[in-house]
Amino acid sequence: MGKYYNNFKKYSIIGIAFAVYEIFLLWLFIDTLGKSTLVSSILIIGSSTIFKFYIYVYSGMMKKNFLGYIIVLGAFYGTNVVLVWFFVEVLGFWASFSSIFLAIVFFILRFLAYDKLNLLKS
């Protein structure tokens, strides 16, 4: 249980740090420098995703299985898009509430998926 807690602690610290990093860079490139939203988002989120994987591996939290990592992320990102649409367009919830709620839920579920698919070091 101790290693599981330590992995979740590393996952949380790295995840929060990267979220702040991504938000800052998106603000800088899109709002301040006036760069394309699509191009900036793809470059920042894409490079951050790859970099975050190597930080997870280097921190001793995750095994070096990039394909497994990308499959889990892709599944959750796709599900997130569909559920945000469902919550906002079908159920009438606020987009900000839906996004924050799903980000928290998926943050925990992604960690559990990494564990269930044996991507975490034990």
C-alpha cells in the first residue's frame, strides 16, 4: 500500500505541475503572443504529454511503456470530449463545471487504469 500511495503522490505532484505549465504556456502563446489556438494547443499538449511520460518514468512511478501510456490517455481524452459534450449540450450543465468535474474524476481513473494495466512500478 505504501508504494501505491507514493506512486499516487508522484502522479499528483507531476500532474498538477504539468497542468500549471500547460495553462501558462497556452496563455502565453494564445492570449499574449496571439499564436494560433489549434497549433499552440497541439504543440504544447503534445510535447507536454511526451515529456510527462518521461518524468513519470524517471521518477520511478511508471514502467517504460509509452504505447500503453498513450492508449490510456487517448481513451480518456476521447471519453472526456464525449462526456463534456453530453453534460453541456444534453444535460445543460455549465462547461466550466463539467470540465473541472471530469478533470478530477479522470485524473483518478487514469491512475487506476495505469495500475490495472500494470504500467506502474510496484
